Amino acid sequence: MNSEEEFYDAETGLESDDSCEVSFKDACVYASKQTANGKVPSENGVWERRTTLPAPMFSRNDFSVWGFLKKCIGMELSKITMPIVFNEPLSFLQRITEYMEHTYLIHKACTLSDSIERMQFVAAFAVSAVASQWDRTGKPFNPLLGETFELTREDEGYRMISEQVSHHPPISAFYAESLNQDFSFHGSIYPKLKFWGKSVEAEPKGTMTLELSKHREAYTWTNPMCCVHNVILGKLWIEQYGTVEIVNHSTGDKCVLNFKPCGMFGKELHRVEGHIQDKSKKKHWVMYGKWTECMYSIEPKVYEANKKAEKKSGGDSKKHKQDQGTGGEDADEMPDVQETVTMIPGSKLLWRVAPRPPQSTEMYNFTNFAMTLNELEPGMTGVLAPTDCRLRPDIRAMENGDIDSASREKERLEEKQRAARRERAKDEEDWSTRWFQQGNNPYTGTADWIYKSGYFDRRYSELPDIY
């Protein structure tokens, strides 16, 4: 495959209108009434957020996944033009924004005076950030170079901007800040996807940084690995695994979380377990739960005593798991999820996932939060940067259920990006990012992308024409 055939190459540089004097409030109340296309009527001048998509997801039953993927074994999928049948109607930039669904955990951490107590809620936030991935087996659209997404949630007290800053490798940078300057959350992500025959593995390279202004603290971590099983045959299912180490660079406190792999008999499916220690390595809290459900904290002595009691009364639990089998050679069977997390007496509940809407399975398994991300509220089009994901025609067509138009638009955008890249190469021009710049993370020293500020001034001249 030559470079001209690679997925989503660069773009042009036409100017857009300057709309800096216009503003909108992307913060309303969740809907109680809804029209057939997923829109919510205005009541008393307030536009309520939608709770469904305009159209249900399409069937993938008529598409031969194996016919496409058999050519891709061992390859990095970000460099391959993927059929639209694999997608969900969101850009990866919008998917990143789902990290903010449980922002209340950051607000809670800001109110606490003890750094060890704050770490509990920062760690719960880090776990909650991946919770929306459960059952989300559709692939988000790869962002175009220069594509952006903004979200302002006055009800949750933050605003966020993200930009696709590189195409090869694909890198997405984001910056979120509290509306009252309590915190900032930022980072850059370089997702590496590989196909291994029956599964797709995603390695989310990149550092997450959370700064709590009041406490003059900075926390950093990287997200766990993600694997989608049975992309060829059987029911698709997702597991997260790997060690996530959250470091408080101001105090030396650390939280080490183990996202456990499913294991041979599925006993550890979704489980997360870890501990919080201070700079002298003294353990203060044990954390446990599931990234799909909830997280608890408990004193280490109580936790260990409970573990010992469990082992004594364990009996036939392992044998029961063995009797279920591990599936045949053709599919990686997902173990039954038989119970929720059992709370150990004396534990403190830090976070519990919100239930998904009843129609979620017909809507790409979206959460309530995800349902709202691509919605164009009245007045938005005159305010958004012309590079915003909501204005992207292939995603919009797919959301509206027009798969043929979505596929045509996707092909058109791909060719437009290739043509723009060729033009820049001919003129020996380098691509220049608008809202982020390359640098080093001030706390880890690793390569990162730093927000340059200015996006919300709404001076959008000289932005590229990418759609």
C-alpha cells in the first residue's frame, strides 16, 4: 500500500469567516420529551439535549469482515482505509471528550484538604474515563488533520477543545479547563491499533495530565490497553488490561491500578484492583471494583482480612468457572458476567457508572453523554469553528442513517486530504497546527502537545477547509 492510499491525509488552507463576536451556551437539561428524529423541542427558550440519535444503527450482517481483515493481520490499522461498516457516528476527538463524563469526581477532589483523599477521586476519575468503552465495538472516525471539537458544559463547570495535530502518526491533543479555574485536564493520544486474527488490540499511547490549581498539584497517568475480541466470528466483546500508575508530582503520592485481563476462566473480567501509597511507599488505601461498574476504597488491613476469609470459604468457585469452558477454536467466548462488585464492609463508594438509555443497543451502545456529542443545537453553526466534528458530512450522514451518502462523503474527504497533502509537498510547505504546539510534558518530560490558548476567542480566520 503506497502513501497516497493511506487513510485520511492532510488538508487545505482556505479562510473561514471570523465569528468571534457570536457565542452559544452548550449547556442545557437532559430531555424529557423527544421527537422522532432524536431532536428535543424548545421549552421556555431552553433547548434540551437529545436522548437518542436521529436514526438507529445499521445492520452489519451482510458485510464480510473477514474478507477485509484477512489482509491486515499484524498491521497497524490506523494506516489502512477502513470500510464505514466498522464505524460509529462520532469522531475520535468526540470519543476523547467522553473522558469528561464523570467530571464531578474532579470537582470532588478539589474540595478535599488531604492529598491521599484527593488521590482516591483522581484515581476513580481515571477509571471512569474508560467506562464508556464497554460494548462500544464500533470504531470512531479517524479525525482529519486540523479537525477540532469543542464542548462547553456550564452545568458541569468545564469547557474542552481538541485538535487533530498529526496524521502520520495520528495524534489527537485535548485541553479541558474548569470554568472557575479549579482544574485543567489535558493530554495527547496516539492510538495504535493492530489486528491479531480474531481480535483488535488498541494501545492508547499518550499521557493524561490533571492539574488541581487550588492545591498546586499535578497528576499524570496513561490509559490501559484495550482489546476487541471476535471481530471475525462470534459476539464482539471488550476487555481492558494493564497497569495504570497515577503519580502526584507535587507530593510523591502514587496510585497503582491493575486492570486485570479476563483470564482463562473469566474470573477477573473487568476487574480493577490497586492501592494508594505515599512517597515513603506506605499503603493508605486499597481500591477495587470494575471499570464497567464502580470503584470502592478500603483500608488495607480490612481488605486483606476479607481476602483471607474469602480463600477459606472459596470452595467450588474456581471449579464452577472451569465447568463453563473457554469456548471453541473459532471464537473467544466472553465469560458470563454473573455478579456486580461485592462491597466489602467498611468500603467507601467513590464512583458508580450511570445506566445507559434503554435504546442504547440500537444506537451503537452509546451512553446518554455520547448521544449528545454530535448534536447541532440552534445557532451553533454560526459559532463553531468550521473544522468542528459536528460539521463533518460523512459522520452527519451516518448519524442520520444514510450509509450510502456517508460512504461517498468519506471517500471524498479522503481524496481531498490526499490532494491537499500532495499540493503542500509540491510547494514544500509544512503543516502548522492552530491550537496546540509540540513540547514536553512539564511533569514527565515526555513528548506532548501543549495548548496554545485562544480557541474560545473565536477568531477562526485562516482555518483549513477540510470538509
